[in-house]
Amino acid sequence: MDEVVRVAPVDGPIDATIRLPGSKSMTIRAVAAAALAKGRSHIYGGLVADDSAAMIGVVRDLGVGAEDGSEPWAVDGRGGYLHAHSGVVNANESGLTARIALALAAFTETSTTVTGRGRLLERPIDALVEVLQGQGVTVQTSNGFLPATVSGQGGLWGGDITVDCSKSSQFATAVLLVSPLMTEPARVRLTGLAGSSGYLDSTVAVMEAFGATVQRTITGFETTPTGYSPADYLIEADASAAVYPMAAAAITGGHVRIPGLHRGSTQPDIAIARHLEEMGCVVTDSVEGLSVSGPQQLQPIDADLSDAPDGALGLAVVCAFASGRSKLSGLHSLKYKESDRLDAISRGLIRIGVDSDVDQQSLIINPSPLHSGVIDPHGDHRIAMSLAVAGLRVPGIEVENPGVVNKTWPGFWEMLAGL
């Protein structure tokens, strides 16, 4: 693929049916649960992309048989008896995979180094390391970051566990996913969770699908050490990927149909459909899936996106076409993603003429005449995909390093061109 992609503008409202890839979040969680089950599980509709390949690679390197070359995938779980053959597992650039891998490494009886590449080596793991150390596991980090070496002890004790989620809910997901394999019941207390709680709903949904017993408490969750059972699991369409065609319908006054995704999804970015309604879009949910129709004029919005921070990036692009000033708040966690997303999306919007500003947790968008520009996605797939959508309305928008979309949606550029 060329190093720069120029987005072709459409000449009117779009009208399209978009087949989304499988959910990245659900695929990675399902692979982890299947790897911890006793026996063979089948995963249908799994995401074929770099992040899911990283999770498959991690469980293979921990001794789990995993076949992802045909549909359905087959995962031969080892019931928590893991072993890192080479002593190293590579999460590539997947933050969720890396955090789960650290927890899985505690179930080996050897030392396992969890590593990755790119910005993943700068993303925080401190809260999860603290949990593992509190369970008696020795963890050596690189000044608090990956690579990190976990001296496995064949499992974790359980009991009372406090997880600081102020930087990421993924720390809690990693702990919860391995908790059914702990020696004693686990009482997981969450602190600092100022959003993204929907990701934990997805975690629990996957755990229960593989036979785990999870109870919600006032402060978090309780799980029992029953282990996991093999399952046949269907991955639903990716709500985060859905943000881009929904945004395309919104800014062109067009219509998209998205089979396989519904309002009742536990995926947090499904909330973007509701915010688009507040801006004047019409969203309908049927047996087949969601449909989104854009209005003649988009209305500005003042919204808390703490529960759907990733989806806020695409919504910010929609706000650039609204009739007035919009404010998206609750976005502090975006600083700890594949890029500093809060800064990167603002810079990208400014590059094409939007009057945009940020503070520690909010993004301000003042619509103004837009123009052509070359977008630097800062190595971030969601920055690239979000700002590319603006090119459907604004001629001359180009995106550098287009291959970053392979992290979660290898077919994104073909989808966009098809509009």
C-alpha cells in the first residue's frame, strides 16, 4: 500500500450496507478465556487483524493450541497449565493483549518476559504489576514499562484484590479473566474507574459464556474458582469499527446499514449511536442490525464520553460539520492509548481547518471552513480512520502511514472507497 492514501470525496449522501469486522475487544477476551478452559473451544467470526493475531500468538507461546486459519477458530485450552516455551511472549502493539499476557504469565512455573513494540513500550502497566506482586509474584519491569519479566508461580491466590483503573480498565479485565483459575474466590475491588466500565461488561459477558461465575458488588466483582469450560462463541460485529461508517452517514446526510450490531451490545462504543441521535441522526435497530441516517444539518453536542473514549475520535470529526461549538469531555484516558489521542485528534482537526482545543480531559470543536491537508495519524489506527472520514466531504485529505489500520480493520480503506 502507498505511504499516503488520498480519500476520494463523495458527490452526495451515501447509501451503503457495511459488513464490519468482528469485535477486537471480544475476540481477544474470548481467545484468553478459551485458552484457560479445559478442552477445545470454537470461536466464530473472530477479528482477523494485527491485534487479534497478537493474542493468538501469545497463547500459542504459552503452550495452547490455537488454529485461526479457517472458520471457526479452534483453541485447545489447558485449564491454566501454561508454559512459555521460549520464555518470551510478544504482544506486538496490542495493549489489551499485553495486560492479559502479564496475568497469564503468572500461571506458568518459569520466568516469562512480556514485550511488544512501538508505543506499547510506553504504555502503563504499573497498576497490574502491583496486583501481581500483591499475589506473591515477582515482576521485573523496564522502569515501570514493558518489557516485563514475570516469575510465574503456577497461579494466583485470589482473595481480596484492589485494582487501580485510573489509567485503564484493561488492568481489571486482565485480573478478572484469570480469576476463575485462582486458588480461592476473588473479591476484586476497583478504584479510579472514571469511565470505560462498559469494557468490563464485555469482559464479564465473555467469562460467563465460558462457564465462569461472576457476581457484581458495590465496589467491583466477586468470582469463584470454578475454572472455565470449553464453548462455541460467536464474536459480534465491532462497535468501535461501526463508528466510522456511522460518522460517514452523519456528515454526508446519507444512510448506512450495519448488520450484526445492536443497541444492546456491551461494547462501550455503541454509545456513539445515541450521541449521533442527539446531533440529529436517526438510528433504528432491527433484527438485522443498526441503521443510521444523517440529517440535513448536524447539531452541536456537549457530551461526556468517559464510557466511550475511543468512539469520541470519530464523533469529534462529526462535530466538525455541526452548526456550532461542541465539547466532548471525560477523555483523560485517551492520553494512554496507541498515541496521545486527545492531542493527536486535535492536531489532525486543526490541520484541515477546524478550530480545536484540548485540556486535560476535554476536546473543544468549533466548526470552520475545512480544507485539504495531510494527516499524520501518529501511528494510531483510530486517528487515521477517524480523520479519513472527513475526506468524504472535504477534497484533498490525505492520510500518512495508512497501514496502521491493519491493527483492527485491514479492509478499512476498501470500505471507505466503496462508499
